[in-house]
Amino acid sequence: MSGPLARRLRGAALAAVIAAGGLVALPAATAGAATLALTQYVNPFIGTDNSNSPNPVPGGAGGSTYPGAAVPFGMTQFSPDTPTGSPSGYRYSDTSIEEFSLTHFNGAGCPNNEDLGLLPITGAIGTSPGTGWTGYAGRYTKANESAAPGYYKNKLDNYNTTVELSATQRSGFMKLTYPNTTSARLLVNPGRSATGNRNGSISISGSQLTGSATGGGFCGSSKTYQIFYVIQFDRAPSGFGTWLGGTVSNGSASTSGTNAGGYVTFDTSSNTTVQAKVGISFVSLANAQANLAAENPGFDFAGIRAAADTSWNTILNRVQVTGGAAADLQKFYTALYHVFQNPNIASDTNGQYRGFDQAIHTASHTVYQNYSGWDIYRSWAALIGLVAPAEASDIAKSMVLDGQQGGLLPKWSHNNNEHFVMTGDPGPIVVGSMYAFGVRGFDTAAALTLMDKSSNGGTAQGGAIRGRQSGYVSRHYVTEDPSDSLEYSASDFAVAQFAKAVGDTTKYTTYMQRAQWWQNVFGTDSGYIQPRGSDGTWAWPVVPSSNSGYTEGNPSQYTWMVPYNYQGLINLMGGAKTAVQRLDHHFTQLNGGLTQPYFYIGNEPEHGVPWAYNYAAHPQGTSSAVRRVMNESFTTGAGGEPGNDDLGATSAWYVFAALGMYPATPGADVLALHGPLFPAVSIIRPSGTIQINGSGAGQGAQYVQSLSVNGVSTTKSWIRYGDIAGASTLNYTMGSSPSAWGTNASDVPPSYNDGFTPPATAPDLGTNLAQGKAATGSATCNSAETADKAVDGSLANNSKFCSTAATKFLQVDLGSAQNVSSFVVKHAGLGGETTGWNTGAFTIQTSTDGSNWTTVASVTGSRASRTYSPITTRSARYVKLNLTTPANDGNGAARIYEFEVYR
């Protein structure tokens, strides 16, 4: 359809989508900047297949995104489901489709949704779809498949039928182009979902089908929910029938039960096109019908598709980036597209929704549900506050409603059910982070009460979110899982910051003290976050690459999960130089998976680690690591996300990375800076536009040379949200080489030391006199593990000296006589190897001539990953490390990653 009528219909459809769906138009978006055509850069197939992670979390090999039709935060996600598509429903490498279903999660790690499957076929119905559903799957050719925001198209070759999908907030729209036949059919399966077959019902009356479907079972849960649906066709079918289990009943107009469904038949001999629109509700059939009538009153597929595209283009225009390469624009806007897919609108057009008490309520604002709390608290929550403050306000209101009706702020919830997936207590961090980034308009007193309740015996739908709280409070750490201990402390930090912001100093003091209990699971010998027994003893040895006893991670990865007190962590590690070396080692790999002692961008606990360099006054490390991850772990291919998108969490990481800033401290308003990818960025907000200019920015220019914030030059590698809350400007000069920007101790982002006595400041030892100097040693384990590797300043790439000789030693020639006063030895543990191989005993000798030696330090009974030996200052040209007990577990090889000498 074209012309004035079509334009009016498309405009009406868009108005319905925005008004009924809760998408808030920003007046400033059009007043201050021209609307750009941005949906052209979105590729919905990114993240729909496996990434390159060698050992991902279960279900986390790829982005687990879906390519089908949805609108921002939509209740429906109309998308194809393929045979090996679990957990998202779709895998790009598959070439058959089992159905097109109405609900999907963007990137969750467990099978989910895929409720109300529809499948067009041609020909006779033989085996009952109730027992042989997959036998009806449609085969397709990849060249015939396409997708764009709000639209999906494919052709089922074995049925010679083209399928087009679009959506509004609460409905899906299917346009089918069949061949000329009298047996064009649509199978409707309300009894099947991603997590098994359950009760469903269907009733066929002329051109309308109604019924309900039962879904649920997320991540093994027994909890279920009910979806009510109405399907309307643009013409009456020529025939119909139902099935129940293995029995097909031609002419039957209704059925219900497990494995129940139905079909309609069309004669497409003279008109090959059939249109079907589907309205859903979690409240009632009447509401499903009302939702459909309000959002999709006609059968204008082109108009609905155009409205969906416009709704996406409108929200994507809240962040306008220009000047980048085509691939970078595609990655950026696809990531931003994924950010806006969850949570999902749960309330109907009349304001009704099903609450966490299973009762029907009415709200005057849009109600959202579906939160992957453990994933989204790290960056998504801050980003949604920054770029979608109006929606974020309703999201915060919704989370508080969930808590008031169900008991606590949601942890990992699916529709109106809390499923307690993952660890920790993320709800307070999500709400606290949104508040820190300017989100208001929700009941902050109620929110704080719910946060406090979680720590004091509160339950959600009968279950405790903090199931290990009593032991945590009595011992000041969690014995069962050190990563869970960190999660509790991270939540306590967010509660403290929120309490302080709303004026409750008593709760601030209580929760800041608890937040500092992170130190109780940092093993000073191992140098890692590690398990600890109820009697205070430390598990030994620590294998930095082992994920045994940790939640989706390992000691190497979880050690960096103290983003609100990197200062304390760095001091416990021995200072900034050691921290930088350890970070360099950590970034040997970018997506190492669960059992490598390296960075793992594919899972959320490590998302903030690149910015730890900023806290060590080494921002060039952040800039380098972030850009490497953006270029190597994110691509424009189907495997282009490094791990589960987890309801927008991984995509939010990429968006922040491209903007040149990151909310490094969940629950606080701090943004660590590293410089933008694009020369120009405009974040258009109701309170004013944030303009980020990157002179010289682009590929190959990842290092900040200088920065001014609102016209004032600064060398600090961080800002607060308040610095940019209104109209503001960040002017960067970017370059291809590191600069001195951000390298002073006073430039680092803040750490929070209230609540305890922080670790002593590590001494600044100055220049390592041994680095790069001539080194010799006893016979090596192999030709790659030579003495010079212990004085190269690096822990990365297995750079170590190893010896199995009967007498083991390492000797360094400083080149001339020097005053020396301390020595640092970095053992196997800091290189990612078992701490059992840390040296057990050694002596350090000095000499001025290489012949006469004096023992100046002796260490016995050690198992530490890093040893520091200060001495009275003396002159020496030669320094020798004699390894008398090569390992503390009886291993016969000595392994030294670095031998450092200081004045």
C-alpha cells in the first residue's frame, strides 16, 4: 500500500506502539539534533552462534541472541526456533525451523520461553503434531533469510512458503505467502515450549483463534506462568482441526491439555497471502484481545513493520555516533539494539499486570519484568539510567513493586516468578546503580527497606536470596564459595551508597563495614581470592585456572572483583607495578573461558577488569585491553558476541567501551575513562546532551593524549555522573601511542575505604635494577624457560626461569655497582600456575666482583606467590637467588617468574 492512506495507517500504528507500549519519546532528541537513519546498522544475526571461547560456561558458547521481530522492551519477541538453538531458540548455522514462537530472552544461558509456536505448512497432516512436532520442521536456504529491527523474513523450502514477521509491544504479526494450493495450513502449538510440553488450550471460531499456553521451568525451576493469546486472520479459513497427544481431530474447534494444539487451512489458489496477528497477555484473554485491538487494529503489515523500524530508530537516536568505520557502527548499534530488548513490558494497555504475589494489579505506569540481575548490575543498569532515564524510572518502580508483592527485590526473575538463578544479591546493585546515574521517580524509602530486608531474614516468594547470610555475618565471609562472598560484599557496598544518598547514615555505616569484608577472602600468601574454611584456614594450594568452588569463574578471574576498593587490592598485591604485571598476564587471552587463568569477556564477573589499570595509574593498559576486546572478541559475524548477552549485559559492555567510559564501581556514580572509539558521540537526554568529541579517534588511535571536561583540562582518568548529568562536553585528543595522561597517583579513580582500616600502602620501590640485565642460571627445564625470562619485567606468556638442576640458582649482573636495599621474587602462582609450586626456601646473595658472596636475605617455610625482602642498603653488582626448596609441595622444579632488585 502506498500514498496518503498508507502513511496515515503507519503513523497511527507508530502512535499506538509508543503510547500503548511505554516507549518514551524524548523532546530533546529532535530539538537538538537531526534524526539519523540508524537501524540500517543493526544486524540481528550478531550473537546467534558460538563464539571463540575455548571453555565457556554451560550454555554460554555464544551470544544466544535471537534474530526475530521485536520492538524496544516489547512483551513479544516473534522469532524462529531451530533444532540446536538452545538456549536462545535460534542458531545461525541451523537450516531448519521448528516453529516461530512469540517469546524469547535476549541471551540467557538456560533454555527459556519459545511459547506459542506457529508453523506454516502445506499438504496433509499425518502424524499428530502433538507427538511428532519436529517432523514438520521447515527447511530453508540461508540466502533467503533476512532480518532487521522489527522484521524477519525467510522461506521454508519444503513448503514453498515465505514467512515475514513483525511486532508491536504486545503483539506479533505474521505475513505468509503460500504457493497456489488448497492445503495451506498454519499449525498452532500452545502446549510446547523450550522447557517441555505443558497444558495448553485452543478454540477456533471463524477467523479467530483463542486460548492459553503454560510456560516456565527456567533453569530447572518448577514454577510456571500462563499466557493468554488471540490470533486473528485476514480471512476465514477453509478448514480447521485440533490435536491432543497422538490424536488428530479434523473439524474439531477446541481442545486443551498437554500436547494440545490446532490448525487452520486456507485455499490460496487465487490469493496466496495470509496474514495472522497475535495478541498476548499474562493477565487474561480479554486483555490479549484489547492489546491487539489497541496496537494492531488492521492488517497493514507494511505499516506495522514501518512503525517497528521507527520505534527502534527513535530509541537508537538517543546515542548518535558518527565518523566511524562501517563495521564499528554495525557492532555499536547492534549492541545498543540488544541493550533495549530487556526487561520486557509486563503490563497490558489497560495497566493491568500479574504481580509477584500472583494477583492481578493495575499500575498507572509501564510495568516491566524479566531481570538477569547477576549479569545486568555490572554495566547495563548504569547504561539504561544514562540513555533511557524515563524507562529506567519505571523499571526501578517495577522492581520495587516486585519486592513489595513478592518479598524482596528480584534476583533473576522470569515474568512474575523469582527463580533464584546465580549467586549473590544483585537487586540492590541494579536499583542503586540506576539511582547513582540519575534515575528518580520511584519509592526510595521502600527500596532501601527491601534492600535491608534481604540481609535480615527476608524471602522472595518463600525463598531467601541471601541463603548464606547468617554465616557471612558471623564469620565475615562465605565459606562455601569465595565468589559468593564477594557478591554479598558488592551488594553491601551498593546498599551503603544508596543509604548514604537517601540520608540513612546508620545503614550506610553498617553496610560499608560489611562491604569491606572482601579482604577476608583474599589470601595474602596466594595473592588470590580463594576458599576459606569456617575455622579461618585457607584452602591450599590455589590453582588460579581451576573453577572448582567458584561460580562461573576461577581465582584468577575473581581476584579482580573488588571494583570499589582497587586501592586496597593493589596494595595487598604489593603495589601498582605488580598489579600492572598481573593484569598484563591476565590479558594474555581475552576470552579464556572457565579453566584458563586469563580474562574472560564472555562472562560478567570480569567485565570491569580492563579498568583496573586506571586504578594502578596505568590507563594505557585499559585503552589497549578495551580496544583489543572490542576488535577481537566482538565481530560482525553470527559468532560476534563473546558469550551470552544475558539480557543486554554483554552488549552494554561494548556500548560503554565505544563511548570511552565505563561504570567501574557498580552502585556508585564513577565512570572510569579510556577515550572514545568514534570522533563524535551525542548522548541525547531530557536534561541535556552529553557531547563526546574524540579528535583523531578511530582504529589505531586508542590512547588518550588529553582531555577537557566542560572546558576544563584534566588528567584524571575518571569522572562522576554528576559531571555530565546536564548538558556537557568531553573533548578528547586521541593518539596511537600512550601518553602521560592519567599516570599520576592523584589521577586514579576513587576507592572507598570507609568501614575498615585499609591495607597499608605498598612501598614505591622505584626502578627495578635487574630488568633487562644479563642473567645466568642453573640448567633449565627447557630451552624456552631461560634465566633472562626472570628479568624481562613480564609475567605474561609463561615468561619464567625454570630449573631442575641439583643446585638451582639465578644470577643477575646489574652492569655496575649499585646501592641495593630490597628484592622482590615473583613465584609460580603469579604466573597462573598452582601455588604449590611457589618456592619454599631460598637465599639471596650479593657480590661486587662475582666471586665473593654475602648472604643478605634468607627465606624458609614460604608458600607465597610474591616475596618482598628488604635489607640494609649495600653496594652490589651481582645478585644471586639460591633456590634451596624449589616448591612448597615437594615438586622438584624451581619456577621464578620475576627476580627484581631495587635501590
